[in-house]
Amino acid sequence: MKFRGWVIVYLLFLVNPCFSFTPPKLFINCPQECYEDFLKQEITFFQFVRDRYQSDIQILISKQDGGNSGFRFSLFFMGSNQFKNKKDTVIVSTNASDSEDMIRQDLLQGIKRGLYEMCRNTPFEAVFTISLPPIADTLEQTTHDPWNYWVIAPGISGEYEGESNFSFTSLVAQMNIRRITHKSKFTLNIRYQYRFSRYRLDTVLQLGVQEFKASPLYVKSINEHWSMGGIGEYQLDEFRNVRLGMRAAPIVEYNFYPYSINSRKQLRLAYQVGMQYWEYIRITVFDKLEELRPYQRLSFVAEITQPWGSIRGVTTFNTYLDDWKQNRLSLKLNTALRLVEGLALTIEAEGSWINDQISLIKTPLDDTVYLLWGQQLPTRFNFYTEFGFSYTFGSIRNSIVNPRMGQVE
């Protein structure tokens, strides 16, 4: 069948010398891991190029977490040159239990389906082969879901490192419970962490700190732009001097773009107002062992995935209603931009302007506790940033994959 397709292409070339015998040039634009080496090895007819400006067909891949703890790939196909004005969209969903090979095979099939649609009604359509599974594998399956869309994902991880005079241990246990449909969304994230540090200097210094947090969220879909629901939190945080912390609030959200195109762009504004209760381990700088406070939080979320790159940003402003001077402004940014052909910029940054450390302890502890990261220090801000530039030049058609000696140091 493939041989027959090449014969048809060759005959078309003889009949119409203007027909380009060169296979279309393909560019995969994926800000996250999309198994590019595997795809280049499996999609053998097309020529892969390293820049979208050199391509005939660009595949923009957006990867999101699915309601079943798997992934949801949105594949956007955009044509240029002889494929100008042609476009298509393919959705690929995977399960949490799928192996890595199953995920990349599903992604491969989705890309093939999209490429076929892009090449339909062109001479290149003839090179595609179509196959179907045996009829026994395509019998109608029941749509009954015994779990009724509920997904439960427990997990546990640990870390241990050390030297002759130092050791560090970390244990993390977590569980994610969710039920996600188009009409509603419920999530419950539970996380426990224990950190233990030990140093041998003139004396032995050791300290253990634990943290527990449970965060429920319920959302009801109203229409393509509005959502409403409730949010809460229960926590223990010895590092922040919190024996018991609880909050609960109704929440409303407006998306300036329709939710149906969320894989391409989102611009969401969410507002919550509720009550927050704190019970402290030690007396705070405000002479409190417990307090009940009204609070509000405004969140602005922007996420855009386009051929020129991707931007994800979250801005949050939190304040107590009985004292607006106690507030916090936070910003998170993750971006990957293709500035010009071959030149790319990546930025990952986050920071906060802090005026709400109401749980700081009144009587300072021994310096050892702070050095071992056992208690928070007063601060007006914190930040983290990472950025980089990369430039690629040379052959635009080299799609050869050779894994020999890969990851060898």
C-alpha cells in the first residue's frame, strides 16, 4: 500500500511537473515533553525542521492534566506554503495507568490523524495507509462507569542524603481525590511532609519539622465564562508556628475567553472571601495564641500557548479584611518564547511582597533552629528566578535520531 502511494505521487509528478516531489516539512512546537525523538523515528515520510518559519505544517502541542490523573494533549495543526489556510485539531487523552510507551503511541496516532487531514485533497494524501482493528476489538462497549468519574491517586516518596557529619531525611505522603466532569469539579489534595536534619560539629545538632495540609475545592460550571463554588484548607505547619490552621470561603471565577478553548488561552479572574482560623504553637509577635480573621483573595491567571511560545502567569493578592495593611502580593511566571528564527528565551520566576507574617513567634529561638530551617525568619519579600537563552543554527532538515552514548557522563 505504501509502495502504491509512492507510485501515485510519482505519476502525479510526471503529469504535473509543478508538483513538488519533496515531502512536506514538519515542525513540532511543544513547550513540554512530547517524545520528539520517538516521533521523528516513527513519522518517516515528512521532513522535520527545527524552526516553524521553515515548515509547511506546524503542530502546536498543549499538554494538560486530565480529570482521570492522566494527560490531555491538544494538537493544533497549522499549514503554510502549499498547505496555507489548512488547519485541524486533534484531542488525545491518556489514563493515569498508561505506561510511557502507551502514551507516546497514542500521541503518535493522534498526530498521524491530523497529518492525514492536512494532506487530504492534496497529492500527498496518496501516501497514507488506513487500517482498522478486527471487528472483535471494535464491539460496542458499555458506557457505564463503576467509579462514576472518581479518581483516587495516593503516593509516597522519600529522600535521604548524608556525609560523615551530615544527614538529611525527607518523607512525603500525599493523596489526590478528584471527580471532574464538564458540569462540576471536586478535588481534595492531601499532603504530609516530615524533614529531619542532623549535623555533627562540636556537638550534635538535629531537628525535625512536619507539615500537613488538606485542600478541598468544589466548582460548579455556570456557562462558558462563569464558575462558582467553595474552597477550604486544613493545615499543620511547624515551620510557620501553626498548630492548626483552617479557612473556608465561597469562590467565583470569570474567564475572559470561553472555557472550551482553554488549551490555547486562558485569562481567568477568581475572587474568594471567607474566614481563617489560626492556632499557634508559640505566642506570636502580636501576642496571639489563636485568632479568627476575615480574609479575601484575588487571583489573576493567564495561560497562552501560541506558535511563538507559551506564557503561564499567576498573580495573587491576599489581605485580611480587618487590617488591610496585613497583605501579600505574589507572582509566578513560566514562559518559553521563540524570539526569532533559532533564538529562544525561557524564564521561570516567582516572588512575593510579604506583609502578613502574623504567625511569627514573639520570643526568638536559638540560632540553630533557624540554621536548620526549623522556623521561619521575618522577611518583607522572597523570590526565585531562572532564565536562559538558546540559539540554534545549521541544517534545518536533519531529523536523524541516534541515541548511542546518550546520558553518558
